[in-house]
Amino acid sequence: ILISDLQKAIENQTGLRSYRNRRSLSGYNYEVYHSLEEIQGWMHHLNKTHSDLVHMFSVGKSYEGRPLFVLKLGKRSRPYKKAVWIDCGIHAREWIGPAFCQWFVKEALQTYQTDPAMRKMLTQLYFYIMPVFNVDGYHFSWTNDRFWRKTRSKNTRLRCHGVDANRNWKVKWCDEGASFHPCDDTYCGPFPESEPEVKAVAHFLRKHRKQIKAYLSFHAYAQMLLYPYSYKYATIPNFSCVESAAYNAVNALQSAYGIRYRYGPASSTLYVSSGSSMDWAYKNGIPYAFAFELRDTGHFGFLLPETLIKPTCTETMLAVKNITLHLLKKCH
């Protein structure tokens, strides 16, 4: 028995935590989980207070009509710069993802003046950061079902809601590792890009495919750093570049708290899955595509305690900086 009272563990995370000051943004707490409203309020606030480095925009609307906000982070040093795309929260219940996306932005803004590596990153690159990809599902995981994974689109034939937003991309769609059944957690949807969230992000990435050199997606849990392919056992053309980037990133991550991440092609390291965002990004010309599976390996699973947000984000930050700087070194 890993968790003796699951309901209590859930309530500890979603309960009304009125004691803490979660509303004021000057004292925004990055070591707790935040609701969608709080995250979007935080984004608006940064857009106003850090207009030199942050530009907020929306790539579209979700099924339930919520805006799909993205932060563009970086110094407007020259008109054309390479970019890195980072998304979190494709799967609603993986709360540590959105927590990391927020942590990344905080670190960038706080250390830009003092850390030469961060300064280099923000001067030479743009970062497109989407803290919550699956906004409807994330909201639902706070209000109704803590373990909800999918989007919230309605299925006309069956009473089941939602599509797995990481099986809905137009790459070997609905093949192995995805389900045609609308009630399944890995339901691929009625057709590729059926989900407005996936369609909107795919459209944005296609439009900027020449500029975006890396795609990073944050999931939980397994403690892995994965790269293509997910849908088949095969070696990618630029394997040696991507492999060495992964190897260095995992070592950087481990240097913080000794947490070991496994790394490798998603199909053989985790499992075969078709229609994933990472494979799609890679197939659409983004040479560095990675999916992180953050802490842990199953003790807490999706209910990673808030006390572990800081160490998880701190070590992950080292890996992301490592991959980003690798990108600037040019390896083809």
C-alpha cells in the first residue's frame, strides 16, 4: 500500500487552502499547485509587469471556449531568432507539468540579469511556453475528477467525454498504443486534430516551423527523457545529436539531487504510442523533439506532493538549460 487514504491525499491538494496568500502575484507561490484561473491571472500579470521580456498571446480556443494562452519569452534583440517550444499539461492530471512551466518562466525572469547562461538563452532564442495545453481537462481535474486525463469534447454516440490530446496528432494516427473507443483513456479521437487545442497548436507550430528548433513537452510520471520515435522502433536520422543532448541533459538533472532519469527513444524506453505531439513535431521539421516524464516512478504518481515541486523543477531546469545550450552549439 503506497497511499493509505487516497481521497484524503486528493483533498489535501485541491481543498480550499484559504490560509495561504495565493491571490497576490508579488508573492506568487511557485511551490504549490495552481488552478487554471490562477495560472491565467499570473500570465496576465507577467505580461503587464515584464513587457520587456514577456509577450502573451492566444493560439486559439478550447472546446469549452477557453483561450489557449502562450507566453513568448525572450529579449527582442533582433527580428529573427530561433525558438524553443515548451508545453505542459497535455494530460490534465499531470499537475507537476504546469508547475514546471511556471517555474521555468520564474527562473528566466529572476536570473536573467545574473546568470550568463540564462542571459545567452534569452538573448539568442525565443521561448514559446504554454503552461496549460489541455485547459478544459486541467480545470476539470481541479473541480470534478483529480485523475482526469483527456480533453473535454463531447462524443455524440457515447456518453464519454474527451480525447487523449497526445494521441490526436497527424502522425501514424490511431495506430498502436491508441484506442478507437471513446471511453478509453487513450482514445485517439474521431480524426487527427479533431481537438481544437491540438489543431490550434499544430497550426502555430506549422506556421513557425522554420524558426522553432526544439519542441519540449512535459508529462508525468516515470522519470524519463524521451525522444522520437514513439510510434515505431526505428532510429531517427539525427540520432547521435539528439542522443548526446539527452545524455548530457539527464546527467545535468542528476547532479542536483541524484535522481536518475532513463533516456532513449520513446517506443523502446516507455511504450509504443501513435499520434503523439513529439513525433509530430519531429516529422514536421523540428530537429530536437523531447518529452519529459517528470517525477516520480509511482509512489505518489500523479499526486506528487507540493513539497516535491521545488526539487523536481530545480533539477528539470538544469536539463532544459542543458538541451537549450546544446541547441546553440550546432550539431546536425
